[in-house]
Amino acid sequence: MESSQDKSLPATARKLQKTRSEGQTSRSRDLSHLAVLGIGCAVVLAGGPTLLQHLRIEMRQQFTFDGATVLVPHVMLERLVSMMGLGILGVLVFALCINVATILLSLMSGGWVFSWTPIMPKFSKINPLAGLGNVFSKQQLVTAIKNVFLTLILGFIAWLHIRDGVAHVAKLPAQGSPMALAMAGDWILSGLMLLMLVVFIVALIDVPLQKFLFLQRLKMSHQEVKQEHKESEGSPEVKGKIRQKQREMAHRASVSRVPAADFVVTNPTHYAVALRYDEATMSAPQVVAMGADLIALKIREVAKAHSVPVLESPMLARALYAHAEIDQTIPAQLYTAVAQVLAYVYRLKASLRGEAPAPGDLAPPDVPEELDPHNKKRFAE
């Protein structure tokens, strides 16, 4: 038999959202590597010739001086600042392009996540046992194997590139400075392109792999799903108590509407339900007020104070209290029983006006036994 703690169920939307709010999402480091290499190559291709041209000009100026220039320290300092400014500007542009590309690719793979949770102090982060668990996790094992495999491939390609280019690089000192710089740049760029191709292929595999591992790590057990459902929807016991409180408040508020009722049926002491029927506006009688115990007593008192007929029909009162709602029409199964009581009330009112003889006692209305809560309890026993 499967244990309830086996995490075989996919993470729910609520858990995914909670995990994201804690700053966790699937990220591919190889995608960042691709951004560094790819944008680095693009920046070198786009800005390399211009940068080399400026470097040639600066180097020509720096190595052109006479004895009088050497004797003036601030001139040499100005030349140094000029050369450093050019180098720093090139480095800043290169770094800015790479960082922007890395951020954009990270957003494309995992979206924007902002949370202080990852940097908040947490004991489990410095707990050696928890650290060992993370080191030997499935995701770390896959990452380690992938990194070893990637290192071997990149090392092999770099070795091939260096082996084939050693003779070419050895000839550079014999070339003029502009030509040597251009040849060295081409050789470095071709090596970067090879490395970028490898990282691109690995990134295509790593992005879905990281998402798969991330979702696997978030899998839930049946018990966790049930607990989350309780937390999101609320405990059935708590919801039941809330509904009971809301119903009691509605019952208390409904007492003020008893004077508008046509009649009240009682249990005779535990329940009281006031009903009203307007043939012109209603398709069936509606409950305008109901309650139990003290509220039922208050309904009877208000009904008698306003000359609303109060009739004893225990079975009908219990059925209405159990199955009807305030301001709603009565259940269809009780149409016949309520119609019988309503007809009796019409005869009673006609008798009080002197238009008909007294109707006598109210006959028990035809209430289906399955609607009576007392009968349900008896059947259950």
C-alpha cells in the first residue's frame, strides 16, 4: 500500500506561488554562461575593431616622446590617465553588456522574482545535516555530473584549438604590432565561438532539465495536498461553526419581519417558522423568519402581538427549519403540506371576519417522512 507521505503528486498552484514568493524558481546557470560568452563575442565583434583602432592610436602616442617630455612629470601622468580611461571605458561597456544579457536571459527562463527570504537568517542554512542533505540531493548530483561532462568537453575543445593555433601564435612576434593584434584577436574570437557553441547546446538541454528537477523537488504527498486544501478552504469544522453563527445572526434579524407573515408554524416550543405567500408576486410561499429555542419564542410573541396565526405542526416546523432558507421559497417537496396549512389559515381568517364557520383543528399536513430530521435520526439508529 502506498504511503501517504510518498511525494508522487505534482505541486499545486498555491505551492508554486508560495515557493516563488520565497525567491525560489528554476534557473539555468548554463544559460548565464551562454550570455557571457555570446554577448562577449558579440561585443568583441561589434566594438573590437573600433577599440583596436583607438588602442593603436593611444599606443603610438604613448611610445612617442623625447627627452624634454620625460622631464615633465605631469605630461606622463596625463598620458597614463588617457590610456587608463580608454581601457576602463572598454571594460565597463563589456561588463555592462554581459550583465544586462545575463539578467534578461534569467528573466526569460524563470521570470522576475523579488524576495527577502533567501537572505533572511535561517538555522537550516548553517545546519551541517541539512547541508549534507543538499549536497547529496538528486539535483546536486545531476548538476555535478553535468559540470564534469561540460568541463571535459570544453577542455578538449580548448586543447584542440590551442594545439592547432600554436604555430600560428608563434609567428605573431614577427608581425607588425597592428597585424599581430588583429591576428591574436581573430584567434581568440574563433576559440570563443567554439566554446559558445558547446555552451549553447548544453543550455538547450539544461533549461528544461532544471525546470523538471525543480518541479520534482516540489512534488507533494497526499497528506500535504489535503493539508493545503484545509488551509486554503478552511477546516470543515471551522466552516461549519461559521455557517452556524451566520445562520443564527440571520435568524435573529428575521424576527422583525414576522408581522408581514401570513402564519407561523411551531414545534410547538423548539422551532418556529414564519411564512408568507403573495399570489401576485411569488411562485411559492417563502420563509420570512425562523429560529430555535429563544428565537422561536420571540417569533411566537411577535406573531401574537401582531395577530399573525400561530399553528402547531411539529413535523412541518422541523422539516422547514431543516431544509428551508430565509427569503427563499420552500422546498418543492413541502408545497402540498404548506398549501394545506395555508388553506386552513384562509378559512380561519374568513371565520374571524364572520364570512365562514370555524374550521376546527388543523389536520396534520402531508409532510414526507424523509424530510423530518427526527425520522432521519430514527432511521439512522
